[in-house]
Amino acid sequence: MPKEISIEVYGTDVICASCVNAPSSIDTYEWLEAAISRKYKDQPFSITYIDIEKQQDLEHRKDYAQRILDDEFFYPLVLVEGEVVGEGYVQLKPVYKELEKHGFSAEA
């Protein structure tokens, strides 16, 4: 069984102005959590929602939040084990591909 994979979803309550018709950051977080749980049953992962407008304790989270606020990335921004796998209008395929690099399997 693979180790627990860390997934981070960065965003805020306000929908990204450049992401017309995209779901909100929190909707993306909830959707990813459900989709990953369904596809990769019983495979360990943690998914964390990080509000970019709130104070962050971890340095890498401060860095990504600031980079989003500086318009370097669109939000929601999704990282799997520290790798950016989606931003703005997030797609499942790149997320699944990165999880499978870390040993996830749909047949497990």
C-alpha cells in the first residue's frame, strides 16, 4: 500500500476572475476529495484546503498563497506532494496521473 499522499488545494471564497464558470475553490476541494476517494478506494491520502487570505503557519503555504496573490498562479491551485497539478479550472486527469506516480492504483 502506498504511503499517505498529501494534496493541497489553495483558494479563497471569491471565485477567480479569470476562471469564468469554474467552480469555487472550496467546491473544487470537495469534488477532488470525493473523486479521489471513489477512484482510489482505501488508498491513503490527506487533502487540505488552504485559504490564501488567511495567515499561514507553514512556510511553503505562505509562499504559494503569496504567489497566487501576486498573480503567478490562478486559484484554485492544486498540489500533490508539492507538485502543481492544476490551477484555475482543475481537471482530474493530471491529478490522477500524479497520484499514480506515487503508487496509487484504481484496481487496489
